[in-house]
Amino acid sequence: MGLISGLILNAFGNALTISANMGSAVWTASAVNYSHWFNVNVGVLLFIIGFLNTVTNQILIKYWDWPRFIGEIAYVCFFSYFVSLFVNLLNSLGIGTLPIVIRAVLSCLGIVFFCTAISLYQRANILMHPNDDTTNILRFFYLRKSAVAAQLLDFVPPIAAIIISFAVTKNLYAVNIGTIFSILFNGLIIQTADKYIWPGLKHNFKTLNQTPSKNGS
């Protein structure tokens, strides 16, 4: 249940930030910018990013985990599809034409939605978006369980990608109030959701020696 609800809520939250056009999460914003640069569907770019994240995770855990690899590829396929589906739906409802203040609020609300989703399926630890597995790995293997530090470190590659895109195209998309909100509060929202949203769902994360780690937040 944590997996399914997390998948749908994550895709919807990301789609809401894209449709509101007042700033998306950093990884999503990088996909939107490269979508405009190369004239490629944003769902395709999200899949490519997800694939690269999946390979990165194998490096970070220091061994090749085929079930993890295949599961994350499967997740990103569904995620990319649902993001595209929700973006089309929300665009048809005229989200992008609403007053700027309402769109700013919706963008931040979308970030709260997908951060809550991340909390749910990171704790379920069955399948998750590879980028969120990256932050989970960083959090529990390298950063003393700090979701905030893991999120901030994870933002470095997409921010660099956005800078490169802007330097070449001289255009900037999906970077606004919502992006700043995401950078400042992603980790905090995830840690808060760990405590207050479905608190009985505990982290079931495997350490490098494959011993399950039953950790609270």
C-alpha cells in the first residue's frame, strides 16, 4: 500500500509543479529544461535521468543488485508514464492559466505531496524511484541518517545540469519559487512525514552487509 500510494502521489505532485509552472523540484526542473533544449518529451527525459540514477545506486552500494536494478527501472517506467498523464490532465484543467499566487501555492503543495510520497515508499522499501533510493543510500550509508543532508547532496548534479542548459540555451524553465521551496524543505518535509504520516510504517533499509535496518527517522 505504501508503494502504490507513494507512486501515484509522487507522480501527481511532480506533475502539479510542472503544470503550475512556478518552479519544480530540482531533478524535475532539469528534465524540463533539457526537454525544451532537445525538444524531447519530458517523460522520456525523466526515464533517462532515472536510468542514470539506477546505475549510480549500484555504484554507491558497492555491488551489483539485479533485483534492485530491475525494480527501479520498472518503477521509473510507471513514474514517467503517470507524470506525463497527470501533466496532460492538469494542463487540460487550466492549471497553468491560474493567477500567479495560486500557481505558486500549488507548486509548493505539489512538492509537499511528492516529499510525502518519498517518505512512504522509502520506508516501505519494496520499489522506489531510483533517485529517491539514491537519497536513501546516502542517508543511511554515508550521512548518519540525515534526510536533509542527503537531499542537499543529491541536488548537486541537477543544479549543475540546469546551469549547463542555461549557459547554452539562455533560457530557464521550471525554476521559480517552487524550486527554492524544494531545495530548502525537501529533506525536512520527508523527515516530518516519516514521523507523522503513517507512523507505523518504519524504515526497512538494508545496510551494505544486507542486514535489515529497522530504523525510525
